Amino acid sequence: MTISAFAATLAGGIAPERIQYEESDGIKTAHTILKAENVDMRSHFLVDEEYLQTLTVSGLKALVTESGFLAWYDAKDGKQTGHCEKEILKGKRDDQIKAIFKAGFDWRGYLPVEAQLRD
């Protein structure tokens, strides 16, 4: 239940450090428990289409850079640097999301910065 509460915050696009805890004691409690128990959120977080739909175009670009997707895609099949920018990060956001998933990147173990448990 604790992980679900924290995940619900993330699904809403609210970074933990921006939560107004006085307005959301349940989330504050969830965050505190997860930190105290040293929960590894990487085993509970999944990058899926629903998560990507919460991101803006600039958020998608940050995600593919931070996750290593950009470097992975550019190295895939001997492609040149900048290939991801040309093939995936162009056009409409929904098209970008579809192309990101179609590429076959392994998202297991990746945890976006906003999902990391920080003080």
C-alpha cells in the first residue's frame, strides 16, 4: 500500500520534493516509510506507456537522455550519434512515445530522478 501511494504521486506527475506534505499526509507517510525501510524503488517502478503519457516533449527528451536510451539507440546497429534525435525525438509526442517503445530498450532497473527517494 505504501509503494502504491508513492507510485500514485509519481503517476500524477508530482515529484516528491514538490509535494505539499501538509496537504498530503498519506504521501508524506509513504515517503518516510519507504526511506526508513530502504525500499529499492527500481524493483517497483515500470516505465510504460502510461508513465510516458505524463511527460511533456522536453520530459521525454530528458528521460531518454537520463536513462541511457539515447546513447543505446545511437549505438544500436552502428548508427551515428544524433540518430535518435532524427528518428525518435521528432514529430508529435504520441509518435515519440510509440517509437521509444518500439525500439526495444530494456527499462528494467531504471528509476527516473523524480521517482528516487530523496530527503
